[in-house]
Amino acid sequence: MKVLLTLLPLLFLGACASSQHKPIADDPYYAPVYPDDSSETALVPTGSIYTNNRATALFSDLKAHRVGDIVTIELVESTQAKKSAGNQISKGSNLSVNPLMAAGRNVTINGNSLDVGYSDSMDTARSADTDQSNSLSGEISANVIQVLGNGNLVVRGEKWITINNGDEFIRITGIVRPQDITTENTVQSPRVANARIQYSGTGTFADSQKVGWLSKFFMSDWWPF
């Protein structure tokens, strides 16, 4: 009981600390990225209307390839996991000793024959089944925040939707190959490397689905029983 009373204040403080890091709509980490015009090569007067640093290919599609460009990511995530396990153990033993014979007669003590019989058995069977599936579909536009040396694009973006008394948001970060971007400037989420996709919400509806800090304690490894 003393241990429980000691841990409860710590759990309460941990719950308060975790509640202070709720997702916010204007998180600076997911702020839009704008191209830095000052980093471009200064215009050199050549007498021509063509400038290489601002040119767009005439025979290729407009795809995201620079910092600040926007690419649309199609969310087509689908996962399914199923696991089953079973084991069975059986054990048995049997021991018997026939009545002792002497001089052609059974040896007895107080009229009881000297024989022994023993048997036991044990059967144990266990089984477990787990089945889980998740799916996520939709679209989200993300900014190119960095162009790597091999040409791959680091993308990051978020989308917030306010519904009644709560907010729902989708966030994504990852690395995209320019070759995987379609002619419509879209790329499917399975082709995003090191992808981190978050789909959650805030508000009354989201809070109603959370487990209280005391219930978390009883379901954690700290609960000794």
C-alpha cells in the first residue's frame, strides 16, 4: 500500500506533463516552407529573354523538385496482421507392484496383501489468436523542405479539419524519389521512404476515447498483480 501511495503522485504528475504536449494546429515544425529567392543565381544581362535559373522544361511535366514546391501524397495505407499459436502438453505415469509371493502363498500383514498401485496424468492445452487490420485513404499536400544530394526530396505537411467541437489532423513526413512522382504531381504513400503518418484528433470526442491515468497504471508493468 505504501508503494502504491508513493507511485500515485508520480503518475499524476506524469499525466499532467503529457497533457501539456497536445498537438496544435500552428506547430512551427509543420509550418509552410517558402523558397529562398536570395539563394538563386543573380540574373546576368545577356540580351536574351531566356534565363536558365528560372526556366521550366518545355517537354516535361511540372513536378515538385525544389524547396518550397508542393506535392500531393495519396494515402493508400492498408495493414493486416494475424497470428495464432497453440500448444498442448500431456504427461502420464503408471506404477504397479504385484502382491509378494512366498512359499506359494501371498505375503500379508494383518490380512492385507503387499501390493502397490499408482497412476497420474496431466494435460495442458493453450491457444491464442490475434487479428488486427487498419486502413487509411485520402490525400494530403506536403511541402518539399529539402533536396538531398542524390535528388530525393524530403517532404513534410499537415492538414487540419475542424468538425463540431473537435479537430482532426493528418501529418506526414518522409522522403520521396522524383521518379515516383506521377505526371499529376502525386505520389502514393507506400512509396514514401521513412514515412511517418499521423491521423488523430483533439477535442471532446478525442478525449472521450482516452484511458484515464489511473486505468493506465493498472494496465502498466508497474501494477504488481
